Amino acid sequence: MQPFDIVREAPAESVVRQNRVLRNTYALLALSMLPTVAGALLGIQLKFSFFAGSPVIGFLVFLAIAFGFFWGIERTKHSGMGVVLLLAFTFFMGLMLSRLLQVALGFANGGMLIALAAGGTGAIFFALAGFAATTKRDFSKLGQFLFAGVILILLAALANAFFQIPALALAISALAVVIFSAYILYDINRIVQGGEDNYITATLAVYLDIYNVFASLLNLLMAFGGEKD
């Protein structure tokens, strides 16, 4: 084999590796929905509410637990324990989602609102993920802008835990739909471009994108389309 043959084969090997990461990410992402649904159903049955006592303390404790999971997943991302921690995290996030679902189900058309939020989230994901996986454009420059948007959302959410302003909550939800939809484009494109080579951390990133889009869409639908009994 001549040296130029090795050079010529390297891009093909890179494409195979990136496709494998993307395929494994989608498979683990689909699997992660099972503990999420299980956690949400359990939370609804138990009437679980993490923020019932103090919204501020609850929000801070939630962040501490979430970042603890992030740290553990990052440390174990090259082993089976990384998958276990990821699935445990998605179960925890399902529990956290249950309170929002309980509120939605309190509306006369709550089931329809949840279905619309799920359908809208699915449409956003498949459209943006499909585009990110097929386009030749590199969206890596979006990273800093999107990260700044997430920091803004967290700070606004923390402030609203104190002040409980409905208009601010709606603004946060609207911004979150935009930011995390763009993150779907960014995260899938990173995998395709070779910027992410671990399917566990890739799944975590995309899962958080989908989760936040769904929760934010549901908040907006309840605010503008919820029907009281």
C-alpha cells in the first residue's frame, strides 16, 4: 500500500466512525425515553413536587443533583457505568417533569396539550437533526452564542424562582424553545463534523435539548391554549 492510499482512506474511516457515533446516539436516546416516561408516570402517581416547599431551594438542589449526574457521566463515559448513570439521570428528569405534567392534566384539554407538545418537539427534532446530519455546513460557531443563551435562561429562571412573574416565565419558555432547538442543530452537527466522538455524552446533550424544548413548548401551550374545567 502506498502512503497516498493511507491518506485517501483516512476520511472514509472518519465518516464510518462518525456515523457509528450518530447511530449509537440515536439508539441510546430512544432507550433513554423509557426511564423518562417511567419517572414521569411514577411522579404523577405520587403527586411528586420537587419545588413545593421552597422554589428557590428546590431549584438550587435540582441544579446540584443534575450537575452531579453530569460529572459522573463525564467521568464514566467510556464504560457501561456511563450508560447506567445516563439512564438514572433520565429517570430523575422524568420525576422532575411529572409536576409540569400534573399541571397540564389539570386542564380540560391537558392530554391534547401534552400530545401537541410532544408532536411539536418531535417535528422540531426530526427536521433540525435531519438537516444537521445532511448539510455540509459547520455550525460550531453557534456554540458560544448558545451557551450564553443557556446562562441567561438559568439566571432568569433563578430570578423567577424568587419573584414568580408569569410574564417572565413565558419569556423564559419562549427563549428556551429557540435556544434548545438551535442546540439540536448544533449537537447533531458536532457529531457529523467529528467534534463529538462519544455517544454517551452526545446522547446526554441531545436528550437535554429535547427535554427542554418539550417542557418549554408545554408551558407555552398551557398559557395560551389551556382550557379550565
